[in-house]
Amino acid sequence: VQLQASGGGLVQAGGSLRLSCAASGRTFSDNAMGWFRQAPGKEREFVAAISWSGGSTYYADSVKGRFTVSRNNAKNTVYLQMNSLKPEDTGVYSCAAPSSPTAPIKVVLDGLVDYWGQGTLVTVSS
């Protein structure tokens, strides 16, 4: 099972990036999923989560109104659209998911997941 994040890069403050997380090895179409990030020298933090249907989404206060999480279950892929980027958004972004499709989305919010993907680096210059 693999979760592979992509789409990171270097962008100026105020710019946008779209991250993708492609799952392989099993389907996650029935699982809540989430995005986390880790800035240099800091703990990993929750960024966004989405229910299996996409009907419910949750965001960290620091990204509300700027980031949008979405998913395409037919492609087994979750996305993170990041707009109005700030230097403090710099970090390695990873996607994550619980193993069980019945796990509540709170499991993702709390970071109590079973699968962590390889991250993608986002660097926002001022």
C-alpha cells in the first residue's frame, strides 16, 4: 500500500499550488483521508481532512479560506488546492489515511492514522 504525494515546489507568497495524493495497493474510496505538514524544526500538524464521500471537510484554522481539500474516488486520489500561500505554509506535505473504512474522520483530525504517504516539499518565498 502506498500513498504518494506530488505537486509541491517553490512558489512566491500569494501564489497557488495543487497537491495530489495517489493511493495504490488498495482502494481508499471508503476511507476518510487527510493532509498534514511539517515545517523545518517543527512538529507535524494537521492541515485538512475529507470524508469518504467528500461531503464533509475540515481545516486547520491557519489554512481556512485559503486551502480546499477534495477527492476523486474513481482515481483513488485526494487533492489539496492551496491559494494565497504564505511563507509560514512552507513544509513537507503528506497525505494519510486510516486502515478501516469505518474509522470516523476524527481519527484523521487527531493524526491517529495507519498509512502515511511520502511527502512533497512546498516552499513559499516572501
